[in-house]
Amino acid sequence: MNSKPKIVILGAGYAGMMTTKKLMKRLQPEEAEIVLINKHNYHYQTTWLHEVAAGTINHNQARIMIRDIINPNRVRLIYDAVVEVKREEQLVVLENSEIKYDYLVMALGFETNTFGIKGMDENAFFIQDIDSCQLIREHIEYQFAQYKNSEQKDDHSLTILVGGGGFTGVEFIGELAERVPQLCRKYDIDRNIPKIINVEASPSILPGFDEELVAYAKKSLQERGVELKQGTKIQSCTKEGFIVGEGHELIKAGTIVWTGGVTGNSVLGKSGFDLTKGKVTVNSDLRAPGEENIFVLGDCAWVMNEAENRPYPPTAQAAMQHATTCANNIRALLHHEPLQKFVFSDKGTVASLGVTDAMGTILDGTKLYGKPAAAMKKVVDNRYLFLLGGLHLFLKKGKVRPF
């Protein structure tokens, strides 16, 4: 008697969770065994991590227990770290065990990329996961508490230095602009002492964004006290701060956070995949080149926009759309049907600049600014919660903060 084909999904991020959910709907229990493997027993909203790091939301709001979304009677849940995939053996090696697969979905997410900047790994915090962001939040508040209770006060200890002016960096400093005044009131500290400094090597923050949107973001941030150092290359990172520019100027800070880049999970390289900037350049059906039964999704995938000859940006909406195509194609493989190409449907992009401010585009390129954009950002976040866990999850975790 033949056993059911085994579908193994690595990673419970946006792509992994949505692929699992869609496979549960598209396949009957007798058609295949579904296994979801994740390091932790929870899924977290990657797009909310900057808020956790700044302390503007509690980390538990961004964290969702996997068993609350995925029925363990329908999907086998394994909480373990992936070490390597042995493709010839169709075997996933975990820290504590190993598992065979017939179909594999690699959705292991991103790792921080410091681009070889000396001292960054040792001296900076990273917005990488729930734990790393809790550390940032706690460190920032500790700096304020220590300053308040210190007889010899070092004003630089209250400077928060953020490397990288891309999407994550800008959203993070936007939240800090909300959080720092709250901490000043809590610890009775002059608001003019703490500084928020963003350092970006490109000529402007948010490279690739529309110029009008970028101009709005700059104005919003600067009016709330954020200092933007654009066109400034970070030479190295020390315990004291960043060494920047040709003159090797030292920018001192008590908190140093790097948001300047990510790459695909290192398991990809350990498993022998050919990589482009740390990611697998997948075929149009999202399978790894030369592989009939391995799909690579989310931050691990380099998905080309053939019309523009460049990769699609690695966003949450793209990861969720990867999941739909992947689930459909796995079902097609099981039923010996043709596979579909991935077609990205751009719903727009909105960047948060704080609780009540944002900017971005929606659908047909319509630009939004300020409170309407902030409201749309919350709609996008809440839509994902609804798609993942229905009305119950939306009511439990949704963003309904008033303006």
C-alpha cells in the first residue's frame, strides 16, 4: 500500500503560513500529508517588527500562536530549526531530527545582511525577529532610565542611531519619533537631548520610491526631530557609534540599530542552491531551477519581473501571492495537471511614518499621505490577519487604534 505524498513546508512566515492554509483548503486529508516546520511555536508579523523594536506596540500583539491558526489534527507541526536540505535524498536535516519529503516548500525568511561593514555584527542591534526587537526596545528604555538616575549624564547615550534609510529603517525612525517624546515625559528628560539620526549611503532615503512621497516622508520625519544623513557611507561600526564618510567622522550613540539590508536564509547556501544575492532565482512557477518538487518563496526567492527585467520587491504581499501560486502548483503536480506561472498583482505600497502618519500608493498608483495613508496601512495589516485567521484573529490582533 502506497503512503500519502508528504508536503513539507519550512518556515511559518507570511509565505509558509499562507501556503499551509491554502493547501489545507485545496487538498483533502487523504490526498497528502502536510508538515509545517518552524523554529518557534508562533508566527509573527514581520511588517510590525519596527513597532515592537520602538516600543509602540507590545510584542505579543505581533505574535500569533501557530496552533491557533493551523489545526494540528490536519497539519503535522514540528518546532525545530532547519540545518540543511539534502536534495538528492529528499531529506530535511533539523537540529533534533530529520524528515523525508515528496514536495518541499522553502519559506525560511530573511537574515540580516551587513554587507561586510566592519564591526556592524558585533556592535549593532538588528530588526530581525521578535526576540531581537524586544532587546532593542528594552535597551532604549534602559538608556533613558540610566540617564535619569546617573549623576554624570552623557547626552550621547540617548542618541538612537539607525543605519539604512530603506523601508524598514524609515518605518522604524517614524515609530521612534512617536516613542521618544513618551520616554522623555516618563523619565522627565528634556526632549531636546535625545536624538534620532538616520544614516543612508544613497543620495536619498527610500531609494526607488516616488520623489513626491519621499519628500513628504522627509518633511514629516524632520519636523518631528529626526536627523537624516543622506549620501553618507558607513565605514565601520564601533561600540561608540558609526564612523562615516571620507573624513571618518564618529557619530556617537547609546543605541545603534542596523536596518540596511537583508538576504535569504543561510540554509539555502548550505543546501547547495545557486544563489543570487543570497536568494534562489526561481522559475516562473516558483520552483528552484532543475527541481521538480522544490518551491522557494518569500524572502528566499528571487522572482523576476520579466517585463521590466528586474526582481519583484520582497514584500509581504508578494510572499502571500507566492503562497497562492505554490499551493495551486503543488495540487497540480499531485493531479498531473499543468502548472501556472506566478503573476504579481501590485496592490500598492504604504510606508508607516508613525501612529497617525504614512505615505504610499494604492492599486492604480493613487498617492496617499498623512492620516488617510495611515488608515490604509492598518487596513492592509488587518486584511492579512483576516485572510490568515478569519474574523476571530482580526478581532484579537487587529489594529484599531484611533487617530
